[in-house]
Amino acid sequence: MSKLAIVGLLLLSSAAFAHHAYTAEFDTTKPIKLTGVLRRLEWTNPHIWLYLDVKDENGKITSWGFSASPPGMLTRRGITKTSLKLGEVLTISGHRAKDGSNNASGNIVTFADGRDALIGQDQALRPAELASPPQK
Amino acid sequence: MRTRLAMLVALSSLSLPAAAQSNAKAVPRMPDGKPNFNGVWAGPAFAHNVGPNDTDTPVVTNFDPRRMAPLLAGAEKMFRQAPTGDVRHDDPTELCLPDGHPREALAPYAQQIVQTPDTIVWLYEYMHFFRVIPMNKPHPADVDSTFMGDAVAKWDGDTLVIDTIGLREWTLAASNQWHSDALHTVERLRYIDATTVSYEILIDDSKLFTKPWSQEFQMKLHPTWKLLEQVCEENNRCESGKCTPSDVQK
């Protein structure tokens, strides 16, 4: 499969998984990966929102919002509200909002101990999950 | 019309050999002997890889273009409607408008079936939609066009057959594919094993396709699941990609 085809598949997957068109809201040409402290969690529909306080090299803290999957989809996969703890250091990767604001999609979260989990809408990022049961 | 009816009969009969292969002893049954579909199900949009604590994996699921019949001449414009700039048309679910049938069946959320001898009630977690489907009744003579349509059901041996008409022109699937108000669907449910059901849906849209076509999916029973609340309007933000700081960074 060509790289172009893979990218196309990723975009199609993203568009199909959300309750809205992913590419209408997020710029898939602008991947982002930020580490910060989880300050706030909105466990709400149609998408959960996580807010990280991200410190830059000058010590300035900026708040970033990440939109991820809805509570129901996460719950079915074994991720619950208590899986994401306020005050915890998290690294979240996704794509920036198209309007350039400090908002992004949240696709994969990495915890301080190195565990990671798919919390976003892009299943193609974790193809192994489609073939085998999630591990405890 | 006669040709289209013949195709419908032929497509429906394709399911019979498979139905005959189902393990009759494994099929949960109602007191009247009919297969018992009561329960909460992971629909077609799950991987059905049941993990610890009865988990399952939501997965992108759409109708396979390779399964679709050829479009009628000139139907491409209706099937793939070009964006207009109006989100109400271009991406209506972003405004929390319904998926409608049959797209609702492919949403990666749980579904519950409540079955009595006279009625099938199909509850969809996504946007709290439902279908109340009488058994062995004809469609009303004058059916309004709605998002979920008018559905009636009957038994074909151990296969539950649901016939739906009265669907308004709406999105057939994500990725901006549409169906017309002539859409007629036939869903066929039959047990494969004690917790797995074949869900086959026939798409018959005489304004779009040269002939009916069908696709088979699977549903998995999850004994510990309950339907969850899913209020789309609860925290719907960034409509049309306008995701401003004041909108989000509250």
C-alpha cells in the first residue's frame, strides 16, 4: 500500500469515527504532542475534553484543550473516568485545531510510567487493538 | 419493477443456506421457541474482540463500496452530495442531528434489543434513538418520511427479518454518502453462535442504484453492558471547526 493510500485511509477513518467530520475541526497536517499536568477533565458527550497545563522553556504555563472520544466508546474499551487523574503528568498526541487556537484532538495519551492508550478517534493508530483483546 | 422484485427475492434467498448452518442448539430461545435477541449488543462497528471485563473495541465501520451496486446514470450527484458550506447539509451530525437508519446501526455505540412475541424494540445508545417494530404487521398505507423510517418484522425460520421504508433523504454513511427517500432496507438477524449474530442489511434504493445490494456484519452480545446516556448536545463545541479559546478554554 502506498504512503498516499495509507494517509487516505487514516483520513477516512478519522472522518468516520467522530460524531462530526474530524478534518473539519482538526488540521491533519499539523500533528502535535505535548506534555503537561492534567488540570481539568470533562467526561462529557459528544467528546471528552482534557486540559493540560503545559510549561514552556521559560516557565510560562499555557492551557491546552484536547478533544477525545466520547465516554461511551472509551468505557467499552475499558477506559473510565478514573483512568485519567487530575494532577497527573500526561503526554497527549493529536492534531491542532484548524482555527489555530490552543486546542487539539487527543488521540493517544501516554502516562508517566510509559503506558499509553488510544483515547481518540483514529483507530488506525492502534491497529493491533483490532486483532487482539485489550491487555489489562 | 418486476426485475427489481426478482432481485430482492434472489438476494434474500442467499441468506438461507447460511441460516441453515447456524447451530440450532446454541441459539438462545424465547418460551415460544423463537430465537431470543434480548440483550445489549456491540453492533457492526466493533471489533468483537471481547477482552477482560467484557470490553470490546469500537472500530471504523462503513458500507463497503465494493459491495454496492452500480449507481444509476446521473445518480452520482445525489449519492455524493458536494459540500455547500452549510454544516446542516455538509455534516449534520455535527449539529447533533440524527444519523438515521441505517447509518445508526453502524455507529460505534451499544445497541439493545427488547423482544416480545409481538414487538421488537431496538434501542440505540448513540443519540438515544429507537425503533418500535411490530411483528407480522403491514406497513401503514401512508408513511411519512422520517430519519428512522417505518419498520415491520417477521420470522423466516430462525431469522428475524425487518423491513423498513419511509426514510427521508439523508446520509447513508459518514464520508458524505447519501440515500434517497426511496430507500428500502431489509435487515436479517440470525445467530451464528450463542453470543454472535449475523446482521445482514439489504439496501434497495431505486433512485440511486441499478439493483439492490447487501452487506453482512456481525453483532456481539455483551452480558454485562448497559446502555449509557449519550446526550450529543451536552458539550458540543467547535461547530464547523470554529474552535475558539472562549468556546473551549473555559
